[in-house]
Amino acid sequence: MADQSTAYITTPIYYVNDKPHIGHVYTTTICDVWARFMRFAGKDVFFLTGTDEHGIKVEKSAKERGISPQALADENAAEFQRVLGDFDLTNDDFIRTTADYHHRQVQEFVRKLLESEAVYLGDFEGWYDEGQEEYYTETKARELDYTSPVSGRPLVIAKEKNYYFRLSAYQDRMEKLFEEQPDFVRPEARRNEVLGRLREGLADVPMSRTNFTWGIPMPNDPEHVIYVWIEALMNYATALGLGEIGGERYSQRAQYWPATFHVIGKEILWFHAVIWPAVLMTLELPLPKCIYAHSFWISEGQKMSKSLGNFIDLAAIDRYIAAYGLDSCRYFLTTQGPLGATDADFSANHFHDIYSTDLVNTVGNCASRVTAMINKYYGGAVPSESTADNRLRIADHDWPEIARRTVGQVGAAMDRFDLAGAVATALGLIRKVDGFINRTEPFKLAKDEPKSAELGAILYQCLEAVRIASLLLWPVMPRKMAELWQALGLQIDPDDGGLNELAAWGGIQPGITVIKVALFPRMEQPELTTGANA
């Protein structure tokens, strides 16, 4: 299975009872940024997303609309797939849980669970969160004041005969897992949440339902539908064909297992951090390396609510893209998003500030002023870095070492899934160029003929540092960085890998012609609203 040359990243599969919104776009975008970087760095990456299409909510919604559950699933899955195309996301597959290959493998996995005696038939009576399709004990329901921690809606009493998964038998193994692999759940605040709940003791979890039919039946008892939070989790394995050893999907994809990162929202952490590992242990499959649970977006300082009119749906995101461009939105989501333990605020003022400060005044301005000076002083032909004393070095500006260190730090941050840290480090390289220009004042050297070689070396180093920074920023802003490469006369295909080689100092050849580039136009803040009815 997976080795050092492969990487596997997943989003949660998105529930088709809901339309795509900023949460879906955010999670898929940050996975896309990571996948792009790792491919560029030479990894064989598999990036999975998709839709969760079974469950009582889909069945109810379809009935209300007078259509079949499959028709509803088809309609909304198509919308999710359309959105992925619009946002230029590079997922390698889009799994649908209504697919035949998923159905077959889920039943095969459940057969193995039954054979292991990890599953038994029992009676359930307790509290149930209809929105999350999650069960709670009386103690936990009381702590939650008998309301859903996600939707705020009242929990309901449920009573039925279910198959159960013996999660309680995994208490010791779960405690050992978290002790031996402190980075199994990240960030640390999320890990601490799981540890706190683990200390309360694990209870067996229902594994089947009988109060609806829209789902995959238990292989031994078709009157029971496999609980969606068992079935849906299995998508990460069925997409690779792990339930059909010897099959075509398995032979092509099994090498990617286990996942490097399952990237999820914090509301579904328990299922991924405890239930899923226990199921994998029973199936004797390796565990994912990390469950990364990000926080939520809020809007203009408030929790998102359709009633408040501040819900950031696709229409709202499209307005930002129309005003600022897709790459600017990718940059904002990646750098300002809730990847840590706290929620992040999506506000019009903050978006514009980040666009102006980071993209216009830093990335765009630096690329523009360097290419402008080369055009002004050298007719667009890149000068040589060499002077009579070879490479110019001013004070602490050892550019090859600065660049080498920056590339290493960005790679290390990406390995940790610290996307904002990686981007900040790459941006820091551009800021060093600005500082270098201010310090060396090439516009003054241009008036001093004996300093012409020094001027050329300075401008070469500025351009080369900008080029290397652009390689590191490409996973976040692929279109704009490709535009910059074109202006610099560079032909780069990140899918070919080779990032480290390309980022080695000296990649720009003296004598090639560069064009002055304007990547991010300066603009007044547009009036943008977030509500769906805006």
C-alpha cells in the first residue's frame, strides 16, 4: 500500500440534501491547494471528494418534492460536480455513494464485520439528532439540553431494533492510538475534544436502521439499512477498491491507502476520529495518518443564518469571484480560513484588505516594479547576475540561501497541512525583494554608468526571487502565477513535478525577454452582500 512517493487526501463526502455553500467550497479548495503542491513536489497524489446520497433526510426531501430519492441525488450531485469545475479543482475522482461499486464493497465490508463478531442485533431506545443522523445517550442528551449541537433543533426519542457495532470493545485501543500518535487528530484543540469524550467511555453504536429504505441493505438482513455514518465513512476505502481485492479499481488505486489526510469539518469529528478507526481495525486495514478537523466560517462577525441574510452560498461566492477573480478568492479562503481551532470571519472589509495588502501591494506590485525596471533599463532583456566579483551579495542578502531556506520551510509547512503558514513564508520571500529594492535603490544606480553591472545583478536577483516565490504560490493562485510565468517567458507544467529542481537558484536565464506584468488591479472596495437573496 502507500509509500513515501504516494499521497491521498480526502474531503468529507457532501450531503446531497443541501446545496453547495462556502463550507463545501472551502474544504475542497484547501485540499486542492495541498494536492497541487504535492503533485508539483513530485508526489503521486490521489485527491477524492464526492457526495453522500443515502439517508432518511434525502428520502423525506424527495417525497416532499414528489420525486424519487435517486432523482434528488442525481440533481444535487450534478450541482456539486458543476461547482468543482467552476472552481478549477483538481480532484482525481468524485465518488457517489449510490454507485454500484460503492454498494458492493460496503456490503462486503459489512460481511467481514459480521464475521468478526463486531456486530450484534439489539434494541435501541434513546435520543436521536435527525439533522446529523447521530444517536446520543441520555447523559449526553442532557448535557446538550436535548438539542442538536449543530442545528439547535430538538433531539427526538427513537426506538427500534438495530444492528450494533461494538465500539465499546475498542476503548483501550483508542486510548493507545491517541497516546502513541499525538498527531492523529489535528489541530490539538480537536484532539483534546476527542480525548475528553473518550474519558466518558465508549458506547456501542447503531449500525442499521429500519425506519426508512433509502440506503444500502444489510447483506444478511435486507429489512435493515446500513446506518449512513458507517456506510458513508467507507467511501474513502471503496473509492480505491479496497473492498474488492483483485478488482480493476483495487489494482489501479490500492497503493494510495491509507489516507495522508482526511480533511473534515469539526462537526463530524467523532465519526472520523473514533468510529472510523475502530471499523478499520476490525477490517484489518491501516489507519489514516491524520484526521484534520477545521472550524467554521462565520459571516460579518455573526454565525451564518439564512434568516439573518448573511449566509454565504454559491451566489455570494460568485459575486466575490466576479469582483476580485477566482485566484483572489482561493487566496483568501486558504490564508484566512478556519484551519485552526477557532472560527474565521468572512467579511467584505477583511476580504478587500487582504486583497489590497497581500495581492495588490505585495505580489502584484513587486512583480510589476521588477519587470518594469528590467524593461526600462534593459529593454526587457534579463541582465546577468554576475559582476566582476561574481554574484553580488549585499549585507545579509545571500539570495540562493534565502531561497533554499524558503522552499524548505514552505514544504515543511505543507507537510503539516499548515497552508496559511506555507503561503505566508512564500509571501515573505516577495517582501524580502521589496526590502532589497528599497535598500539597494536600483533606480539611483541606473543613473551611475559605472554601477551598471551592479544594477543588472540586483534586478536579476529580484526577478529570480519573484520567480521562485511564484512556484510556491502556484498551488493557491494557479491562474495568476501561470500568467506571471508567461510574462517571464517560462514554460512550466506543475503536473510534471520537479518543484525542488525548478526552485533552485539560477533558473532565469540572462538575455531572455520579460514583459511588464500587472497581476492584480488596484480597485475601490465594491459593495458586495452575502445573502442568498441579495
